[in-house]
Amino acid sequence: MGERFVVIDLETTGNAPKKGDRIIQIGMVIIEEGKITERFSSFINPERDIPPFIQQLTQIDEQAVSGAPVFSQLASEIAERIKQSYFVAHNVAFDWPFLQEELNMAGISFPAPPMIDTVEMSRILFPTLESYKLNDLAQTLLIAHENPHQADSDAEVTAKLWLILLDKLKSLPLVTLQQLQRLSRDMKSDVHPIIDAIIAKKMTSLHDDRYVYYRGVALKKPADVAQKKQENTASFSEWIANASALPFRHYEHRKGQWEMMEIVHEALETSQHALIEAGTGMGKSLAYFIPSLYFARKQQKPVVISTYTLQLQQQLIERDVPLLQTIVPFSFRIALLKGKRNYLSLEKFVQFLHEQNKTYDVVLTKCQLLVWLTETETGDVDELQLSSGGQLLWPTLHMDEGKEEVEYDFFLRARKRANEADIVITNHAFLMQDLTADVPLLPSYEQLIVDEAHHLEDVASQYFGQHIDYVTIRLLLTRIGNADGDGSLFQLKKWLEKQADTAVSYVFHFQSLLGDIQLECDEWFRMIRRYALVKQTNPNVMRFRYRFQPEKEHGRSWEAIRELLWRLCHRTSELVHKVAELKMRKPSLSSLSFFADVAMLSQMMNVLRHLFESDDPMVVRWIEVDVKGAANATAVYSQPIELDSFFAEQLFAKKKSVILTSATLTMNGSFAYPLSRLGLEDFYPMCRVIPSPFHYEQQAKIMIPSDLPAISDVSLEEYAQAVAMQLLKMAERLKGKMLVLFTSHELLRMTASIVKEKNDDETLVLLAQGMQGGSAAKLTKAFQQFEQAMLFGTSSFWEGIDLLGEQLSFVVIVRLPFAPPDDPVMEAKSEYIRAKGGHPFYDLSLPQAVIRFKQGFGRLIRTKEDKGVLFVFDRRLVTASYGKYFLSSLPPVPVYEEPLEKLLQKV
């Protein structure tokens, strides 16, 4: 069969053809000999109603299809085009079964053609792209896409995408293609013969010197690290005295940006610490980047920049660094450095590559990594878009303390780049690791900029805390497997059998111990779940957290938990001892993953023992239970209660200048909260608030419906009902996009269920975190596709979501964002503050809630053109004595409190 591809896209009334959903439009594009040779498209009369949300998504209404042919009239023509061709679609698992069902109904059937899924092939051949939705791929690959979600336009784009993917496949080095060919039998796409043909052509071509090779895997040849140039660098003071604008297109002068540059420069030059609250849209990253770069060049020592989110790190590297190259009159170096677990271990990957393919996720991950290694110089997993299954595999692939060949050690490469850099960008977690390491991991530095600084304490708490859950241990035990099936124990047995070694008897001893560990582990997690659930008082909670104090717990159940944990740890120690014995007898085995897996299991058991036996009063511990989850869906956590001394002694006392910045640091203009929490009070840092350049009084309004019940007066179910009815009324009148922010999953779930039930005609698209699959980023992308949609979110949606202009006009805060009363960390911190004579509400709960509230408000106005309304459903904002702290912490914005109907008239 020649390479003839029929690219197809369908628009349908829904996704269940067996339940009566039908095709409303078909688009077909024929590719022969690498060129588009024919196009065909038609609307199709589905002989049923088109749901409103489909009309909204596709812009295809009843009128568009009323005069169109029914499918049976086109069936023969469609079938004829498909025969003797590859069937190509962007998600074949949807298009082919749907089309097949329609063809069967028209009395036509033929064997399934070979399939190509462009989603799968895009994931493999472009493993670093943020999204594999057709519209996003079109934007990234510069393919014109005139009418997204219309079949003719989608088919055209899919055809052009497939041609790009074919070219990418042909460009890969021979050894990568040979590895992909071996894996292709387990892919969804029938690409084996296509790869075969490309390999046959490649065999005659010359060796490609763009790559180096490691045990049969092609890697991008790393660029040489050039030596720093010695240049005469003008001082920052001279630069700022002569500069009145930044030299890039559409530049707008923002007074606050220049003011912040001067503050950062002063703090660096005079070795002072500083806290700078920089309002949204002020351009704070350039405001600290420029003076830091001048300072680093002058001192010939790096300045470190630490961020919380990957998104900001990418923005600094991809957006700000190119701008800096046009601003500063000298060359410079920027490097990114993270913890070892961010980097791929080539040693582990090669071993993984040759293991049997157990699942589709394993195959997909192997393919993605093979292609990525021909492109990456960093080996940093954050470049990759792994599937959720691929993310579960990452702990078996990342670097750890094991030895790597120096030339192929990605972490070592990153450290070399950092040692040569003027600015080193890292994240808060790695910063903690560096501050506590025996041997520093970052290059020697004395100046630090902490962006997104409101997260610093939380990251440190998680870093110094401990966490273990049943799923993680179970996954590890599954990975170890048994002597008869697969997994790392089976690999060990195979190796010993191949050597005809008597040490194979160890394997059966290991298997017996691992069987006991698995049974006892299952039972232990069931026991702690039962123990915690007995303490539950609120029937509506989906995730219940029980704070335990080992020295105060008692009773038969607790004693049974301790006794079984002791037995579990004893079994694990026995296993570790026997494994060490084998390792001493056979040192050559130590590279097998079984030994690393057992070491990890031992580490997990030590964490569990510490969590349940240590009685440090400055640590809070809790059991977290998924109430409706499996009988052992349980996790155990611990966190330190106070970290002010750590920050004071290990960070601020040791560094000359630490500059903390964020859009949300103050309450009512005061920095008292971060000064206290971070141990900065005795350092007398510079404290500055630089307001946003936006005109909030003209761009935004706050509206508080007065006809909602007070939260304390009604049950959670009644409150959810009231919130849902208000939201439906708003959706009906406002016809726009609405982000609804919750503080609890329970209230979100209850409200979403009521809205969904009342929205029976589906005119409103509802997206709810935790009720639909996908990350915050994926839900946000989906939200952007609809004209009238409501997005319900909790914690991760209060910040970091950028929806500009008409993408978001209305934000709803359902409750003031106080931490829930059952939060064990807040409870322990409050007790500690009270014991010291402080006031937990004003020293902790209120400042934390105000900062969160400011973050929620910040979703509304992202540019000077944006306009929007923040609806606050929690009337405590105006009725409680502390409500004034929330409002006075925002920029000046008009506030209205009236019944919802009147507020909607104002909008």
C-alpha cells in the first residue's frame, strides 16, 4: 500500500453514538506522496436537536444543518475515500468508532484501516509542548486555523500537522528511529511500516554529528560553555541616569517599575534586606533583574533568583532574558539550577528502555524520552509534558545519589552552567535544600531575590515536614513486583539465573519478606484510617484530617497501630539486612534497580516510624483520609510549627542582601505578618509598597449581594443552595465567563451539583475542579473555549491564572479565605502563638486570609484594558469588624452592597 492518508475530523451532537449522538459535519483531506491532493467537507443533518453547548463550541446551529444531506446519502462516497488508505485523526479513538457506527447504520462495513492518531504522534514527537489540543498545536506550529471546532478547518489543520510530524520523524537520528520502531508495535498509531521505510533511507546517509551516543541512545551534543568575557560594564547608576525608557516595542513607562529598580539597587549596594510589595502589572521581574545583573557583573559573583512556580521560571528565561539582551550594554549568562530529582538519570533510562513494556504509559514515556533526548541540553523534566502515568514513572527515572558517568550527568552540567552564570534562577524548594546541605549546591552567593515570596514559609514547612501515603508505598511494592511476574525483583532473579548463581535462593527469601510487608502495610493503613474516622464529627467533609500527638494518643487501637508498625519496620530491616548481604557477595549487581527500590522502601518505613514515635512539641502531625476512598486511601503528614529562627539564622544572618517580593505581602499596608513569620523583625529590612499602575477605580467594582444568608445562620447544604441559585441568576443575566473561587472542596462539590442539575438545557458550560479530570491549566484552557462558562476552583485557582480581557470579566469569592477550622497546621500554630501571649486570629488567621483574598482579587484585572466585577458572597466583608482589613488592603475600588437584582442592573 502506498502512503495515502485520509485525514478526517467530525463534529457531532455528543460523544456517545450508541446513545443516539450523530455527526453534524465531516471534513476530509487526502494526502498522497507528501502533498494534499483533495479536500471534501459537508454539513450533515443529524435528524435530532443540537445541544446548546455544542452550538456554542462549534458555531454550528440547527439552521446550518437543516438543508444538509443525511449521513446515509454520503456514506458510500466517504467509505470509498477511506479504503486503501491510512485513517488519520486528532484522537482516532473518537473519530473512527463514531464514523464506523454511522457507516454501519448506513449498511456499509469494511475492515478497520491502519490508524494514525496525531494526538499520540504529537505527544511523542513534540514532547515538550504545553498542550496537544488541535488549536494550541496550530498556534505553536504556525498553522492557520480559521474556524476551530468546525470539521473542514480542523481536518485541514490535522493534515498539515501530520505532514509536520512526518518531517519531524524523518529528521530523527537512526538509533532513535530504531528504538521507536521496536516500541511502535505497542503504540495506538500504525506507524511501524512508515518508520521502517524511513530507516531504510537513513541507512544510506552519513553519520549525524549533531548527536552523541550513550549505550545505544542518541543525545543532543551539549554546547560548549564559553568563558566569561571581561568587559567594561557601565554602572547601574550611570545607566538609570541616562535611560528614560526600555528599548522594546509597545513600551509603556511605569513609574513603579523604575522606583523598584532603585530600591533593589540600593538594597544590594548597601547590603540590606528588603520586602517589596509590587502591584500587578508593574513589571517587577525586570525591575529586579536589571539592577541584579549590573550588581553581579560589578562584583563578579552571581545573584540568585528564587521563584515558586515553574510558570514564572519559564517567563524569566523565555520572556525576560531576551528583553534584557536589548536593555543592558554587555553580554551576560543566566542559568537554571534545580534539585537532582528534576533531572533524568541516563543510567536508569537505558535500563528502563530495555525492560518489558507493561502498559501504554510505559511505551509512551519511553518514546517521549527518546525524542526529547535528541533535543534537550538540560535533562530537566519540567521541559516535558509527561502523561499522568508517565509522571508516576518519573521517580524511577530521575537522578538520585547514585553515580552517573560524568560526561552524561545532567545535574553536573547544570551546576557547571550555574558556576559560570551571572544570575542563577532556582526554586524555593531547592533554595531550602541548599541552605541545609553539608556541601552547598548553589554557587557561592551573598545576594538573593525571592519572587513569589508569600510562598516561602509554606515551601519551607513542606521541605522540613514529612509525608507518606499508602498509594506511594503500594506503587513502590508493585514496582519491586515478585519473582514470577515482572518488576525489579524479577529482573534480579533473571540476572542470577543467567549466571547460574546459587545466590538465586536469596530471591525467594526476599519474596517471602516482601509478601509479609505488603499484607501488613495494607492492614496498617486500614487501621490508621479507622482510627482517624472515629474522630470525625462533620459528615460533609470529603477529606478528613485528624491531628495526632504520639505522646497523648492511647487505647487499644493506638497500641495495635504501634505494634503493627514495629512489626512492619522489623520486617523491612530484615529485608535490608539480607539485601546488603547479597550486595556484599555480588557487588556487580548493585546497579540493578531492585537495590535502589529496597533502599527507598527502607527510607519510607523510617519516615513512618519517625512520624509515629517522635514527640517533638514543635512539630504538628496529622492523618489525612479520603472519606469515600478505598479502605487504605490514607496519608500521614508532619510539618514544623515555627520557622522564624531557621530563616533568621540560616538565611538572613548569612546573606548580605535578601530581597523578598510579591504582589501580596501586606495587610492594610503593614508588613508585620511576613516580618514575624520569617524571623525578620531584628534585621530592620527596607519595606516598600509599590502600587499597581492600573486605574482600579475605573476598571473594577466590588459587589456584595445583601440577599444571601449569613454563613453562620444556615447549614452548608442550605448555603450551597443559596450560592447556586445566585450563580445561575448571574449567568442568565451576565452571559459572560465567571471564575468562582471556593475555600473548600465540600462546598464546591455541593454547589456544582446543584448548578449542574438546574442547568438541564446545558446552555451554561460548567467546569469544576475535582469533578472533571485535568489540572488547573487544562481546566483553564477548556474555560477559554466557551463564550458562556463558569469555572469552579479552589486553592490553585486563587493565583497564577492569567485570563485577560473578555476571557474573564467576573470573579466570585464565595467565602472569605480563612483556613478551615480543622486545619491541623493552623490549629497547632494558633496554640503556639497563644502560649507566647499573642493573638492567633490577628497574628495569623486574618493576615493569611487577607493575602489570599488579595490574590483572588488579582485574577480580575491583569492589564490596563481589563474591566471586571468581583462579587463577594460572604457578607462578613461588611458586617464583621475585621472586614475593613480586607477592603483596606485592596487598591481603591468602588464597593456596592445591595440585593443581587440591583447589583446586576448596575453591571
